[in-house]
Amino acid sequence: MTAAKLHAGKVVDTVSVHSPYEGYLIGVVDVTDAAEIHELLARARRGAEISRNLPRHQRATILEGAAQIIESRRDAFAKMIVREAGKTIVQARKEVLRSVNTLKLSAEEAKRNAGEIVPFDAYAGSEQRQGWFTREPLGIITAITPYNDPLNLVAHKLGPAIAGGNAVLLKPSNLTPFSAINLVGVLVEAGLPQEVVTVVHGDRELVSALVSAREVRMVSFTGGFATGEVISRNAGLKKLAMELGGNAPVIVMEDCDFDKAVEGCVSGAFWAAGQNCIGAQRILVQAELYARFRNAFIEGTNKLKAGDPSREETDVGPMISQQVAERTEAAVNEAIAAGAKLLCGHFREGSLYHPTVLEGTPTTCLLWHEEAFAPVVMLAPFDTLDEAIGMANLPEYSLHAGIFTSNLSVALEAANKLDAGGVMINDSSDYRFDAMPFGGFKYGSMGREGVRFAYEEMTQPKVVCINRG
């Protein structure tokens, strides 16, 4: 909710941040006026000059130091994630540890990935030449992050950017700004000059100013397709890295490890209340196994405890807001009206939407071809692997897919044919390791995250060639 206050004789808009579960006020942040873009860019220019001149060992030391501080304060960081994002305390602790790993990986990248020798003498006529290329910073990067992983997804942008010697204008979600603010504070505490990362808060007007500024050399955005399209139109000639969501399919073959498949799919569908871009949304089960799997999946889903995210026993916390939960409820109602059968769930208490399972969902429904980003999963039977892959590949965008099978040939065939940025074999689609390349296939796919890959996106090669002839 946006409000206004008087600060130093000037009216300043503010954003109030509330707990998704209980609704209490967590805190207030000042909105950055889009008219301040010139001051922001001036600060970022200073930051970029400072950052590029930091020796690699110093960048690494800062990132390693920040990782150590966060690890030492992991309980406080986890509780903040619970308060502002509504993740369960168990899930929040995991996110904190992942952010620690992300920063450590970034520190290693600062030291490791400086460039390569170029074999000029591999080409006839260049025998008297030798040289190398280095990886140089781009300069100023605009980073825009979502609410669902308010700490680790910020670390995935800041860590590689700092490792590469860049400055960052960071715009976290207005719904979850404090994890980002605290992370930047820790980086400064670990020795990062304050000008290197500037945190801003605001609306579409501010985002437009941040992405369209000519001096910004790259926009790294994680969020929805509609916003991504607007950013791409406004950005101009600069690098774009966009992770725009998914609609993950998981294929369950009749020869799978049954218990592992059920457990993996339940976790993959409902982790973080389904607010997970690689969460299992469509589970496709071979016909011979379908009835047994459906019954076991429903049983596993009904065992999940939804409620207060601060409690250790809670499996599913609230969605980010009541408005989002109501939108999910409406999408499920639309699917049921179109012919989908409700198997369990579809019960809302404020922002808490209980895990919901559907079958027979028409492929024309929004839930089938767009990202739900909610604790909603659809089951569907299939006869052949080719049929399953055809169903899996229907949406026009994709991040991850999964397949459970005991047949290596089937697994590799699926991995070859599935249109996805990652195929998890005998894992749910929602497995991610922070060092691996991460990004989408098909529409809207631009660039990759994962520390090494983001670092390379955020740097540019410079060739040095010496002619000895």
C-alpha cells in the first residue's frame, strides 16, 4: 500500500510492507521518485568506477565476508523471509543457506573467470601473434527482483555483478524489500563501497526510467511476462537477461520408483505455496499407473499442514497477498466450470489457499497454458511417451521439466525432446542448484542465471593481441 509522508520539508511517497499471513505492518520504505534518475545514475557511475578498480581478490573477499555474515545471522534472515514473503520457516532457512552458497560461488567466479589465452597461431599467418582476452565489467546494471525468493534471487544478481566489477541499481519487489535491503547492508558491512549497489523502491514509472536509461548497459529481470515485454520495449540497445516464469510438466512413467515419484511431485507442486517458477504444475502420469498415483498423490497432499509459516510443522504458508489468493481461487473456479474435476483443496482462508489438485482440466483453461504460481496442480493420464512430451510442450514458454522412470533410454529420449531449460530425471521439476545454468526455452527466453553464467552475461571480453613479427 502506497502512502505519503513529510521528510525534510518534502512530501515523500512510501510503501507499507505487511505480513502476508497475519497482515501486520512490517515496515515502511520510501518510494524513489523517477525524477531522481539523473542522481541515481550519477551515483551508479561513481560506483561503476570504484567497482571496476577493485582487485579481484578484494571483490572475492567482500563476497565471502558477506556470505559468512549471513550464515552467522541465518536465523534473523530466515525470520525476515517468513515475515515479508510468507515462506515457512523451514523453507526460509533453506533459502538463506542457498544465498550463502550463491555469494560463495560468486566469490570464486571473481577469482577464477578472468579470461583465456587465445591460440592465434591456430590460424595460418598468425604464428607471430599471441594474446588473451579478459572479462571486463559492463558498467551499470539494473536488477529487478520478485517476491518469491526475496533473498537468494537478489544474491543471484548482486553476486555475479559485483564479481564482474559492475555497479547495480537494485529494484526489489515492493512486497518484500527488506531481505534485499539487509543483504545490501551486509555487503557494505563486508567492505563493499556504498556506491556500488543502490537500492530503489517504486512503481512502473521508476522501472521505466531505470531500464530505459542509456547509461544502463544491462537489465536483469525476474518476473512476469507482461512486465518483461514492457521492459524489452523500453530498454533500447542494451543486454537483457529475463527469467519470465514457467509452467512445469512432470512425466511419471509406469516403471518409476513409485514412492519417490509421489513424494517428489507433492513437494515439487506445493513448495513455497506453489509460488515457484519451476514448481510442478502439470503432472502427466502413464495410464496404467494413473489411478494408483492419483490416490497416493491426493493422500500425500492432504497430509500437508497449511497455516502459520512461523511454525516448524507448517508445510504450506500463505500466498503473498489475499488478492493473489483470490485470483488463484477464481482461476480454479474457471477450470472447474470448464469441466475440470476437483480432487482436493480449493479452500481459501484470507491469503492462505490450501493445496489444490485437479484432473481433466481442459487445455483451453488459463491454468493449463499459463503459469499458476500457486499451490494448484493438474493431473492427466497419457498412453505413450510421445503423447506425454506433446502435452508437456504445449505452452509457449518453459523453464524446467521432470520425468520419473527407471529406463535410462526413456529418460534420455525425454531429455532430448522436452522443450525446457532443464530436465530433471527422477526429480521433480523444482530442483535447482545455484551453480547450474538456469533459464527458459521458447518465448521470452533471454540469458541464463546461475553464478558462472550470470557473471559471463554481466561482463564483456576484451582481446589483447601482441604481434611479435
